[in-house]
Amino acid sequence: MKRTPILPDLSSIPEIFHSLMHGSQVFDSSCSQLARVYYIEKDGGLYLKAAEAGSLKQEAAMDAYFYSLGLGPEVVHYFTEGKDWLLTRAVQGEDCLHPDYLADPNRLADTMAEMLWDLHHRDYSGCPVQNHTAQYIRRAQENYEAGRYDASLFPDNWGYASAEEAWAVVEAKAKYLKTDTLLHGDYCLPNIMLDNWKPSGFIDVGGGGVGDRHIDLFWGAWTLNFNLKTDKFSPRFLDAYGRQNFEEEMLRVVAALEVFG
């Protein structure tokens, strides 16, 4: 997990957080231009995320829900003051980009599959996002109509030659996506937490909700390809999850939706 020591500019941060940062080591842990993330080395570790007003509302709700299941970070504060501000306690352990986990990719793929299988079989009756599939398809359509298309990060076997080719798949097959599974929504190595190989939870669950399991399976396979720089281990991940439990063709449908962001 990226952590760069910094001296924070407290004039740009709400006063409620100043006492936490005073006398504590603070790090920049940002991984996106859309949000600034501070790691505060205090009380077992705290993460403070700042982003555009309203943009963290769903993440705060999903974090709180995952925490209630024993699967995510505790939300300490969430409010809007110019920007959205979300303070959470660190989940114990390290994310799956830690060298100890990357050094054993077979075990890592198996562990990812086991954790995802467990997540996908949780009761989702209290989930604050019950219509993930509808939101997911609507966002892709809006981006398609706006001309946003990017297939640059996807493996060749899931790639599309053009936006039109991908959208044709969406129009034909997206209607078969279900809304029957609790999803992480961005099931990638940096968002999966282990404590000495013991599952300790998930972070960055703002894109989750009740939707179709193929979305998490797609990202789980993608992250192994992308982060390990090889396609050797994604088949093992899918095997460990159980190929009888999903449809391979639906992974290509998810890829067609994902190229539109």
C-alpha cells in the first residue's frame, strides 16, 4: 500500500481532524486523481479520504455495511465541508500487493477465490445498494453516449476492436446480468486485505452492492493478469471459485461494459 511521508497543509483540512494529525506521522496514500487519501499513524491507523462533494456518500454507506458484516473498515466520520470527508479505521494486515503475498501467486489466487466465494454467499438484505446492476448498465450507457471508451487495460482475450463492437455485446447480452449477489465492485489486489494470509476484510467498497457475480470475477481475473504481469494465475482463480458457478461468456459481457468506465 503506497504511503509517502508528508507534512499536511492543515489549512485545507477541516479542524475536526487537526488533533489526529498533530504529533502523528501522516502519509499520502492516494492512488487516484479523484481523491486525496491521508494515512494517519495513530490509534492503530486511520485513513482520511477527501473527494468531490457527494462522491463519497455511497462509499461511506457501503463501508459501514461491510463493517457490520465484519468485512470492512469502521467509519469514524463522514460529512461534507466543501468536499466530502471520510475517516475510517485501518483494516488489520496488508493488502494483496504486499511482496509476501505476491511471492506465492498460486496461494494468492486460491485465497482470493475463497474470500470472494464467501462474500458472494452473504445475506445482502441490509445492503444500502440493492440495484447495482441497473446503476452499472446505466453508467455504461451514459459513457457510451458521451463517447468515452477505453479498452487499454484489458487482456487481449477480453478486448474489443471498437466501441461499436463492445456496445453491440452490451445491447445483446447485458440484459442477462442478475441482481442476486453481494459484490465488492472493484475486486482487485489493492482492495483485498490479509493478515498473515488470514482474510481480514476489504477496502474501497464504494462501487459495491447487490448485483451480478461476474463483475467481481472479471476484476479478480484482471488484477492477477495486470499486477502479476502474466495470465498464468487467473485461470487458477476461476478454477478455485468453481467454473460451474459462473458463465465464461458473461465475463466478456462485463468487459464490454467496463470499457465504457
